[in-house]
Amino acid sequence: MRGWAWYNDAVTATTLFQRTSGPPGAPVLLLGGSLGSNLDMWRPQLPALADLRVVRFDHRGHGASPAPPGPYRLDDLGRDVLALLDRLGIAKASYCGLSLGGMVGMWLAANAPDRIERLVLICTAAHLPPADGWAARAEQVRSAGMGSIADAVLGRWFTPRFRAALPAKVAPYRAMIAACPAEGYAGCCEAIGGMDLRDDLPRITAPTLVIAGADDPATPPEHGERIHAGIAGSRLVVLPGAAHLANVEQAVVIGQLIKDHVSG
């Protein structure tokens, strides 16, 4: 198995919190979540993915993973995942990521292609300027806390119709945002602000499924279209009735899409 030590500053890797489910020996699928989330955001997909060895993880600064001082870089987050694979003894896995998780997935597939079998990218972007907007958001949560942005983030995560119809389903996600460590969220904001994966897309050779939410205000479908255009042989699906956390609003459809793609 090829380790992650070939990166010059791999010593900066953070030990990520993870939960593994599914049959030992089954094909492995990593699930990387959105900025401000924790690994529980993938609960809606677990029934559909029950035949796979699913590894859900919290990005650095999120959930139960450590929150080292920021700023972070996207390659820091990618190296964290490579270290996780090594720690679990996984030579190669499929990867599904939403939002920030998708950005990490593109980095992995471009920079460690021998570790990524198949790739699913949901509601994400290869480049998301302006950087000063991300710096301002980082400064806000460092000074005023996560509660100061929780409602605004929730408005991007779910369509107004979904929030109005299912407030009890939405409430835990607001709590998830509010509980995210402010320094971890800020550091990841800075990673997104410094990210530009557009030139990396042609280097991705893993079979790739790109999913966009038709009503996603954070990463509108044109971002998915650009990723699809940059990755040869990729497939693009645009889901109606879905904002940024499309895996929650369209849980059954996305679960099936992930399963079908990972199963080849």
C-alpha cells in the first residue's frame, strides 16, 4: 500500500474522527461532509449503502475531530483523509463528498489517484471566489461565534419549502451548525477561499458522478457543469427540489445514485 508520507509536510495531518459501518470485506466508501456539518449528515444515506463498508468522517475542526488553529489549506484536509486511510489499512476506496467534502474529493482524486476508486461529487465547486468573502465569514465566527451565521447557513442548506414543511427534520441541522467549533469552521473557510482546483480537474481519472441541486444557492448547478466539463467521462445529474444539503432533501434518490455509481 502506498502511504501518504510522500507529501513533504504530511506531519501536519490531523487524526480524524470516523465511524465505520457495513460488512467487513465489502467495497469501501468514504463520506466527506459539508462545511459546518459533522458525520451525522450522512445518516439519510446509510440504509441505501448498507452493503458497502462505509467510513464517515469529520473534517479537521468539525464534529469530534481536533480543531488545530487555522488557517487551513485544502491540501491539509486532503492529507488528513490520506492519513485516515492509512490508519484504517485501506489501500484504495471510493469517495463521496458534498460541498467541502467534494472539494477534498477532487484534491484526492487529482493528487493521490491510486487511492481513489470511484468519485461522487455533490453540490460542490472547483473554485468559489471571492476569497475576501470567505475571510470575512471566518472573522465573523471567530469574533461572534457560530450562532451568528447559523440561520444564514440553514437558508442555503435547505429550500424554503423544505424548511417550512419539515421543521423537526431541519432543527438538528441548525444545532449541527451551531455546535461546529468556530476555529475549525473559520480555518476551513480560509481553505475554500484559497482553493482553485480548476487546473486539477483534467488529471482526475476515477469514474466520476457529479450531482448538483437545482435550487442550491451556495454552489449553483453551473459549478457542477464546470466540474463535469473538466473531468473526462464524468456524468452530471441536476436534482430538482434540492438546495445545498441535497442528500437530506433528496435522500432516497441520492442514496441510490451513490450506490449505483460506487457499484460500477
